[in-house]
Amino acid sequence: MLAAANISGIGWRGMYFASPSVLRLLSGNELREFDVAQKKLTLTGTLPASIGRWPGVSGDASRLYVRENATIYDARTGAVIAALPVKAVAPYASAIMNDGRIAVITTDGAPPNARVLRLFDRDGRELKSMPMPTYPRTGIRAQIGDSQLVIGTGAGTIVADVDRGTVSAEQQNLRGPMVSWSDMKLPRVDENAAVMAAEGKKLVLWNPQTGERKPFPL
């Protein structure tokens, strides 16, 4: 064991590595860092009390996004960077991507009974929007490469390419990779990699680019 810290009594909502030797923890609305080399746990900042259950962080650990109030914070200090002028159809229908961009699936700015994905940069400036298929449930689950998002629909899984502004795949009866709520970074897989998914009660390896599904284990 390299190091340990007592976090009993403070609770925690998530954690992630800011560097190979610094682990950050979100406990309640308090931001803490555990320095493995120094064996020291430090309070570095605070967030508003009502931050919800599933905040996320960028891949470089500089930005923290709270889904419930659509606000970007400094991930270490909790300072507000930007409040987005948008409301997701559900808290899990928004996410911070690995490069810090924010994707939000919303009805704001959409035709009646339709949905759009609105994309913001890491500082809160809106970049673009794209139409989305309408499903009763929508949740951003993972990222493929630099620009594709895996989105669960309840009925299946779709893949949206935010750079191209297109839905590149739509798979019925398939549940793609899931967010790990203990790790605050959005799961990311290589563009051409096969990923684990559930087809009904069976596990399969799914290639999002080709749609191919292979039984697992092989």
C-alpha cells in the first residue's frame, strides 16, 4: 500500500486522478485532494450544496460539470466558470466530454416534441446544435474517440458524432457501455474498438462503427 487517508464521516460522491500521484474526491459539496507522495488529504474548495448525484470532470481534471444546474466549475477550487443557458431533458442527458466540451440533450430551441443536442466549449460558449431522435429516456453513457457519444435510449443505443452533427448509429435492443458513477470522468474507448454491451440478457462485443455484434465470451 502506498498511502491511506481516513474519510469516514465525510462521505463521498465520486473520485478521479488529477495526476498519477494526486487523487481528488468530492465529499458532500467539498472538494478534496489526496497527495499520495505527501500522504496528505487537503480541502481545496467547495461547491453549492445542491449539486445532485452525478457531477463529471474533464479528462485533464481542470473542469467539473454539475448536471443538475448546468454549471461548469474549476475542478480544484469550485470557482464558477460558466452557467449554461440550457436545461437537459434529464440530469443524465448531459455530460462533460474528455476535452471539456459539454453536451446537453434538451428540448430548448427544438421544434415541438423534438430534441436537440447542444454543444458548449469548456468555458461555456455554445458551439453548435444538432437534431436528435426522440425517445422516452435519454442518457449519455460513454465517449468513442474524440467526438462520438454513446447515448442510451431505453429502447437501445445511439451514437452521435458531435463534430459532424450526425447520428452515426442507432441500435435497437442493445445497452452500450455504462458510466461508472464512482469515477467522475466519462468512459472513453478508442474509435475502432469493440465494447462490451448487453443484448437482452446476453453479453456481446459491439463495434459501434460497423454495428457488428459478437457473442461474449468469444
